[in-house]
Amino acid sequence: MAIYAYVAMNNSGKEISGSVEAETSTLAISQIRDMGYFPTKVYEKSSASGTSTSAKPAKAGGSMNIAIKLPGIGDRIKPKHLSVFVRQLATLLGAGLPLLRSINVLSDQAKPGIIKETLSEVAVDIEGGATFSDAVAKHPKSFSKLFVNMIKAGEVGGILEAVLERLAEFSEKEEALKRKIKAAMVYPILVTVAAVGILTFLIIVVIPTFKKMFEDFNTELPGATVMLLKISDLFKDWKSILVILGSLVGLFIIYKLIRKTQKGEYYSDKLKLYIPVVGPLAKKTAVGRFARTFATLIGSGVPILQALTIVKDTSGNEVIAQAMVSVRDSIREGESIAGPLKASGIFPPLVINMVDVGEETGALDKMLLKVADTYDQEIDAAVEALTSVMEPIMIVGMGIVVGFIVIALFLPLIKLATAIV
């Protein structure tokens, strides 16, 4: 038997501390919950005989030979690598390995880098008596608030393995969505780079050659030709290029400064949702992320008010964040979730009706997951539509620009030939 010290929240939200005697930390957490408290930190203080105890980190070995590689560099664990870690950790826990040993297995098998360093530090903290959620909370760059709070809910409810499975599924779907959007942007970016390269060659190399030819003409040049020559001169002058680049940098800085204000961030995020072609995709992505995040949190046992706060902080869109504030205030006053969502003007009737039904039936997380799955399908369709629309638009745009250059260059030649005839 050991004595476990704890910090917990009572029913009124006040923080309290104390200690309980139990054989394991899981049993200690159960005792604290039976007392009507919500534990936020539990650690082994001493054994029942009064001697201080300290768990030794278990090493991978024995009959199990687990080879798992977790690549990663930089100052934080990349989301795609974190997704792999969560899935593997859930698998090891499901195989019956203790948490500390599972983390040590993943740390030992990881390549040198940020993942190995972070997991080693997490293992040391757990060995010292910290909970898993407290240990990962010390690395906010790698582990988001969503991750930390879901782990905490899993520890309190004794369902850490199930929560990790949910978190792994959530992370994998988020990464899959990012890959689809990035893949859809590859072709437009390549076309844009090629177009800029061709236009730069025409403006800097081809047009000046024609300009020397036109200087020998004893005739007035057409307006289109004059405009094209001025554009060529502009881009050949490095001072003009610096002015243009400086103006673009200035606009970017102004945009960033505007987004630092609450109103500026709100209206810029709202504007993104109404941009033609791109706006519908951004809106579907924001709503789908809200539905999946909220469903994953409440389905894992996170209290609904705390879940709304996490959704607000991880939404990535100030319009969604403001809607979450309204929903949270509404619930505190004993009202429903659907009303504030409708009032925000960003959530479609499908989402509002599904949330309404979920509240009435007590299956809100399941309804939100259905919404998220529906929006995943719509996002796939929107990405394909965006790609198919951008391709002809860029080709037509490129054709217009090149056509203008060709016509502007040959108009003087046609005019001269007509005058000679």
C-alpha cells in the first residue's frame, strides 16, 4: 500500500488537496472520484510504512521485441509524427504494457531528435510521480491543449487506452485532410511558378528586343504596345522592383498588425469564409474541425464547458471561437447549444439540427461525429471541385496575358506593313 497525494476540484470548482492510501495510482484516482472530487494531479507520496517510494522506469525487453521508429526534427514534434506516436502508444497499452514502460519503449526505439528527447523527459516526469497529462503539459509546442485535456479525462475515467484510440483516430483524420488539401494545391502552384517564369522571360528578354526594333520605326506606337514597354522598363529597373516588393511586404505587415486585434482577426477570418471558390472549402473545413474536436472531447469524458473552451482555443478561426464563447455562456445559463450556433450565422442548418437532436437524445458526440464524417466527404468533393475550377481559370488567365503580349508586340509591325502597302 502507498500514500498518494492529490490536487482536485470539488463540485463548486474550488481546488483542494489531500492524500489517500491505495495499492496503485488507478485505485487512488477511483477513491478520489468516489469522494466526489475531480482529480487534476495524483502522485505517490510514500509507502504505508512511511518510506519514500520512487518507481524505476521499466525498459523494453524480455520476450517482446518491438521495433518502432519515430522520425522527427525541430523544436516540436510534428503533427504527423505525433499521430504515429499516439497510435503506437495505444497499441502498446492495449497489449498490456504499463504506461511508463510503453513510453520508454517508444523513446528507446526513436531516432535521436526532438521525439526521443521529449519522450525521455515525459518518462522521467512520470517516474517522479507526475501524471501523464501533467508530464505532456510541460511540452505545449508538441502537445496541444486538446491532447492534454483528453489525456487528463482518460486518466480520471480510467479509460486512457480508449481515449488514446480516439485521439489517434482524430489525429489521423486531421492529417489526411491536410494531405488532401496540400495535394490539391500542388498543380496550381506548379502552373503559377511556370507562368511567372515565362512572363519574366518575355518581359525581361523578349520585349526589350522588340523595343530596339520599334525605336527605328518612324510611327506612333499603339497604346497597348506603349503600356507593355513601360511595364518591361519597370521590371528592368531594380529600384522599381524594390518599391514593389517593399509595398507587398508593407501590406503583409499591415495585415498581420490588423489580425493582432480581436476585431481585425474576427473580420479577416469571416472574410475568408466568403471568398469565392476558396471560401466554401474554408467554411467546410472549419465546421468539420469543430464537429470532430467537440465530439472527440465530450466522447472522451471531458466536461462540456471545458470542452468548449478547448474547441475555442484550437478552432483556428475567430468566428468559430466567438460562437463557442456564446455557446458556453448559454450552457451556463441552462440553455441549449443549438441556439448560439444558429445565431453565429456560420453553421449550416444540418449541423444545428444534428446538434439539437443530439442534445435531446443524449448522443451529442455521436451526432457530431456523423456531422464530421459528412463534412469530410464534402471537403473531398470541394477540393476536387476547386482543383477542376482552378485549372481552366489559370490556363485562360495565362492565355489572356500571353495573348496581350503577342498582340501588343505585333500591332506596330502590322501598322507598319499597312502603311507601306
